[in-house]
Amino acid sequence: MEQTNTSILSRFPEYGFKSTSMYNPRILDQKYNRVFLGYVVMCTFLIGIVNLLIYCFHPRLDGIFWEVINCYLLMLASLVFCIIFMIISKRGFIPISSFADYIQTKGKMRFFVKDGKFGLVKLNNFKIFIPAMYDKLMWVQENEVMKAYVYGEEFLIDIHNNKLS
């Protein structure tokens, strides 16, 4: 049974759910943007050091020609590195709307709802610890133990979806 927007938000206001249609997938990709910028800066710095060492050991390469070639090599190497990094980093990107209709707005470990069922996800690496299969989940011990409800039955589970006694 699929829940409507108002029914999920009104039935569970204490969870602070937000519709995933409100999330911009690019915003969730900020971690990759910071890492990407760091690699570009590091790559540029290393190429600059290599060029400085080449200039120190081969001072006869002095002149405007060497400066122009140096700039082009720096730009080309940075561009190639950026393209490779973008290809590698985008392979693991998962849009949040692919696994959740609603998600909590705070915390590293967040409850989400897909088709009216609760699950648990760690957003910093998009690892789904508990698939959307429970009628309701509730923390007993934050980030460790939860109370799970399914078909009127209540029991305890850990974050790896193991049933506790």
C-alpha cells in the first residue's frame, strides 16, 4: 500500500521526513566536488614542482617558448586528470530518489520510506543497512538498536537487520 505525501508526513511528524523530490542530486554529490577540487590543486602543484626541477637541471630551456609549453603541459595534465577523476567518481553515484520517497533531514544514519515501508541508510556513502521492508522503525539506542514493526508484530533489530532476542 503506497502512502501519499500528506499521510507519511502527518503520520510521522517526529521523524522530520522530507520528500526526496525536494533534493537536488547534485547537492548530494558535494563530497565528490570537494575531493575533485583537492585533486586538481594537488595535481597542479605536483606538475609545477616537476617543471621547476626540469628548469633547475636544464637551465638552457629558459625563454618564452619554455614558459608557453609549461603552461600548456600544466593545463593538459590537469584536464586529463579531471576527466579521469570525473569518470571514476561518478560510477558510484546513486540518486537518493532511486531508493527513497522520503528521508530524514538530520543524522548520519537516516530512516527513509519507500512505498510506505521504512528502511535505514547511511548517507555519506549511500549504504543501505536495512531495505525498506518495515511498517515502522524507531531508535532504542541511537545508531545501534531499533524497534521494528511489521504486520502488527514488534521486535528489536540492530543496524545490520539482525533480529535481537
